Amino acid sequence: MTPPNRSHGKTRVTPTLKPRALMQDTPDYAHVWQAHIITLFPELFPGVLGASLTGRALQEGRWQLHAHDLRSFGLTKHRNVDDTPAGGGAGMVLRADVVGPAIEAVQARAQGRWPILYMSPRGRRFDQAMARDLSTCAGVTMLCGRFEGVDERVIEHYGITEVSLGDFVMTGGELAAQAMIDATVRLLPGVLGNADSTVEESHSAGLLEHPQYTKPAEWNGREIPPVLMSGNHAEIEKWRREMSHQLTRDRRPDLWARHEAGKDG
Ligand SMILES: C[S@@+](CC[C@H](N)C(=O)[O-])C[C@H]1O[C@@H](n2cnc3c(N)ncnc32)[C@H](O)[C@@H]1O
């Protein structure tokens, strides 16, 4: 079956275009979730986002991706983007007078309709609730750092929110941006075939998901738990709920404590 075309005014996005081609200077279509990335490595996009469900949704025009080359805002004929840290120390820092104009160029398109996030190990740890919030915005602008990061004045001046992928340090923000966009785009209407799968999965209700099994019924001497083969939907539900509780209690006492506290509130 041929996938449906989605029309956005004059321009029609068709599934014949590759995700990378869809990123070339496309205008922002109204009512389509927008991801604007400011990066020194625009060629790293769409990356994983061009594959599978997120890639198909991009081709179908359910969301748009724009990777802006920070280098094009660089200074002098060498397009310099960084300089040594004030006060001394190792590495280089992305200059405010380079990052600032890049943010302004992108935010002129955003017109205040969505937040600016700076990918940063110092930031609030990204989670499912943030993905859900982002999916209800009109889009997002993500600033990917490199080297020692970005001049602090940029973060203060534009009221940028720092968001972390986890308690570790990567060489750049691009992987973090792709991870956060992936988690967000799959929550947009129509991206996942089966909407129920976002309701039941890990973190959607503050719990970890129950184990999953599929054919064959027996593998390497291990059988699928008999209740899942019973056809008794009430019992299957009960088993899944118990397993979800048990896994969360064992692996994530922090989540379990929050879950239990929520029952009282
Ligand atoms: C080498 S890191 C800079 C680390 C910074 N000097 C610090 O200690 O907080 C370079 C860039 O990678 C990105 N990055 C690294 N780790 C990250 C994480 N855990 N989450 C999100 N972005 C990260 C950020 O954009 C950061 O500016």
C-alpha cells in the first residue's frame, strides 16, 4: 500500500524524499512539530532519527528537522566559533557573539512558540515527563555544545534550559539531541502505529514495563510463562501488573517510592 501524502499548503511532502533531503532549507509548516538544532556538525543529522518510525514520520511530514550550521555564524574569514576560557584552563569555549546570532536566527522562526534547550551534563536529567511536555509544544530549539561548552552569558541572556542525557560527559550534544527528539517524536499523534504502546511502556506511568515474550513457545529450554499462553486476559493483566511492580521495586526503588507516595496523595 502506498503511504498517504500529507499536504502543507503549496508544498507537498512525499515519502519519496529521503529524511536528509527533507532537511534542506525547508520552511516551517504550520501545525507540524519543529526541531531546530544548532550544531557544528549538521551532517550528523538526521542520524538515527532518519530510520524506522521517526524517519517515516519525518518523510510523512508529521514533524520537521532543521540542522543549522553554527560554523556559518563564525567570525572572520576563518569562521572562528570558539576561544580560550576566561581565567585560563584547558580547552575552548563557544563564543557568545557566535552562538547568540545563531539562536536569534532560529528563534525568529520560532516566534516564542517553543523552548530553547542547551544539551548539557549540568542540566536537569531528561525524562519521559519532559518528552511528553516537549511533544505538546510547537517544537524545540536545541543547542549542541562542543569543547568546554558555551559562554554562560548566552544561557542567561536567552533564558535557556540546560538538559542532560545522564550523569556522564560526551564530546558533543548531538547524540543527546537525537535521543531527546526520538523520545519526543514517538509521542506525537500518528507516529506510532499502536497508540496503546506508549500508555503501557516503561516510565509512562512511573513504572518499568513487564517482561515481553514472543514465539517460539520454547527456546533453549526456556518457556514463555504459561499465564501468557492461557488466553485469560484478566489473569494476563494481573500478571503483567505484578511483574511491573516487582521489577520497579527491585531495580528502581526511587521510582517505586514515588509510585507508592502517589497513592496516598
Ligand atoms: C565535553 S562536553 C562539555 C562539558 C562541560 N565542560 C562540563 O564539564 O559540564 C561538550 C558538550 O557535550 C554536550 N554534552 C556532554 N555530555 C552531555 C550530557 N550528559 N547530556 C547532554 N549533553 C552533553 C554538551 O553540549 C557539552 O557542551
